[in-house]
Amino acid sequence: MAITGNGSLATLLFLFMIPAALHKGAAQYPVQSQNLVTDNVEVVEGDVAVISCRVKNNDDSVIQLLNPNRQTIYFRDVRPLKDARFQLVNFSDNELRVSLSNVSLSDEGRYVCQLYTDPPQEAYADITVLIPPGNPIIESREGQVIEGNETEMTCTAMGSKPAATIRWMKGDKELQGISKVEETYDHMFTVTSQLRFIVTKEDDGVPVVCIVDHPAVKDFQALTYLVVHYKPEVKIIVEFPDGLPREGQNMELSCQAKGKPHPQQINWVKVDDDLPSHALITGTDLYIENLNKTYNGTYRCFAANSVGESYDDYTLYVYDTTPSAEPAAHDSRAGEGAPRAVDHAVIGGVVAVVVFAMLCLLIILGRYFARHKGTYFTHEAKGADDAADADTAIINAEGGHNNSDEKKEYYI
């Protein structure tokens, strides 16, 4: 069939009537599309969709493209439909390729490729219009959080098709939120994700990111930074002297405190006593002149802000001016006990143990000698009980009468 170029109304009517007739006839036979192929199309709203009707081994049969209402868009290379957004990209015996620009949601549906064979063949291309969500919005329940408390955030992605998914990141760690999907009257979707977690002071200034995943957009996200308030962290630094504090020297202790908000108050005290009369507080520093042993004790620095109060301790032990075999300089902190130098309590304990050990030794020796104590007699005493005189006693002590003969001496 040939079409001459007058563009008459009769020709247009004929072109619109052919698809209806073919469709009516096609209903009498099973659809066979083994020689006609096309592809489904996903396109972002406002972009260009391309529909391709392809024929394998075409025998000069006519190809045409119809819209979801089965109106002819292109018959061969002729466009009967008055919609300039449709443009012919390629036409040959084996392909009819058509573009649709500025796609809107109303263009979504099933498009039909037809091939005039006997029986006619059809293939279907579904156009799905993707609508990206609006800019994600992060909202926080409170602008600032106190450490140890729970914070709650929500992220909303509105007006998308299909529904978006939302992920959360806190720094480099992914957190799990709870999402809710709502469909609007115009078949769009709004997604809201809620996130809850406990904050620490390390979270201050850390970014929290809401990431929206959708096939129409990439790297779509919004972020906010955590503002965490926490009580002060306090540390005492010895500015001088460098070594052991000795009598007559001067000492300066510096109180370093940080917190959020910044500590409004810093105060020095001496635990269980008054500060020395020579002590001078300048800003955050404590200065003590002319050290002596009456200044020994624990010095405490307090720092406070709207969240709370913290402190650090330094235990001072003043040594004699004469250097001796003393341990290295010490810096005793809160909870670490007394100075690492000579401790009088330790010395007293050692002396008590030594005295106790000596007493125990004396008791053991006394009992030993008491058990081995005996009565000692002279040779005369050994035989004196049964002897009439001293000679007889000596003889009895030396072994009795039998031995007396051997030991007698005679004088002439």
C-alpha cells in the first residue's frame, strides 16, 4: 500500500482505522511475537524515553507504534498523532525507533508495537515514569543534647514514585531507623524515617546524614551536626618546680578544664584545711610561695558549667632542702593515694613488724632454754648420798666400789 503526499483527511482516517481493524482481527488468533521484540522503559520525569520496535528477518511487513489508548503514533515513518514530543529516531525494514521527550506521569502505560503479518503480531513496551523525591528534610527533637541522654531525629522524603528508602549514618557508622511510607492522593509516596540513639560527649560535632535511595536520583542526602553538652573535664598541671617540691621553693599549679558550654566557674580549695596564707589564685592558676611542710595536703580544683561539676586533685608533699635518696618527682591525683616518696605510715608499719618479730624470737628462745634446763653436780655430790666420808663419796661417784681398787694409791 502506498500513501501519496496530500495528507488528506481520508488518509489520516484510514491510518487510525487500521490498528483497530488489526486489533479486532488479532483477537481471533493467538498472539505470536517471536519475530517482533521491544523493551520496557524506565524514565525520569522530564527526561526522554526511547521505544524501539524490532523485527527479526522482516519480509517487508509494515511496523507501527501505538500509545496506551491504541492510537497510532507512527505508521512506518509517518506520524499521524499530533504530539510533537514524539520524534522518529530510526526507521528501516527491521526497526521503528521513536523518542518521547519531556515525559510526564500521564505518559506512563503500555505501548504497542504491531507488525502486519498473517496473523498480525504485537509486542509491548511498558513505560514507567520515575519521580524523584523532594529534598530530604532532617528535623531534630532538640537543638542540643546533654551527654547520656537520648536524641530523636526524623528525615522526610516527599512526593516520589516509587517510594524511596532512607538510611542513616552517624560519622562512619550506619544506624538503623524506623521508616513509614504513606501514599498520597496522586499516587505519590512520602517516606519518613525516625532515628533514636544515646549521645556521648564524643558525638559533639559529629555529622548525622540522612541518605535517600531512589532509582531516579543518586547521592541524595541531607545532614546535620550534633551539638552535645557535657560537664567539664578537669586536669591539674604542675607548671613549676620541675622536680620534687622542696622547702623554700615556689609552686604553681594550673587547672585545665574543658566542657560544653565552657566552664563558667573554676575554684581552688585545700581538702580538709584552709589554703595557705601565701597561696594566690590568679585566674585558673594556684601560686604558693616559700613552700614548707605545713603546706602538705591535697589541693583540689573544681570546674562547673550548666551541665554539672567536676574536679581533679593534687597531693603536695614538701621535701627537705638537702637532696637525698628520694624517689623522682610525684604528681598524686585524686584516687591515687599519698605521695610516692617516703610515707611515714609505711615506715611505722615496717618498724612495728620488726619489733613484733623480735618479741616472738625472744619468746621462742626462752621456751627453748626452759625445756633444756637441768641440775649439775660435782663428782663428790654424785656419791655423797650413801658415803660415810669424802673419799667414799668420790669412789661412789667414779663408778662404785668395784672401780675403787683400781684407782687407789698407796703411800709408804
